[in-house]
Amino acid sequence: MPTDLTITVHDDEGTVSKNHLRLEHARDGVWLTDLGSTNGTEVLADDGTTAALPAATRLALPEGARVRLGRRAFTVSLVVRGA
């Protein structure tokens, strides 16, 4: 059964919204949805370009995807545990 967890991102500058985005892990991959945040969510490409994620749009993220929310960023990494 899926369980939602809230993760607090400490941001003294106030660039991350209280409910900024939803990150899901499912059998078919990792998914990202911007929850209508004030400063938006962007996916960062290796060449330095960015693509803004429109609010309420669910996007599949590949392994290694970099995501920026406000002035904070994270990288999607899958951890495979021993068989």
C-alpha cells in the first residue's frame, strides 16, 4: 500500500513553497508533479538548459535527472539492493 511522506526542505531564502512538488516512485518509474508552487520546478539538462514543469503536469524522470525547486536542487538516483 502506498504511503505519502512529507519532506521538509530548509530554505532560509523562501524560494521553496510549503507544498512545492510531489515525487512518486512506482513500478513504472519516478514521477514528478509541481503542486502550483510560487517559484516553479525545473528539470535541468546536462547541457545546462532548463525545462519548466507546468503546474499539475506529471512528468516521468529518468535515472540521473536533476530537478530544481526554487534555489534548491536534487538528483534522482535509484538504489538497487542485493538480490
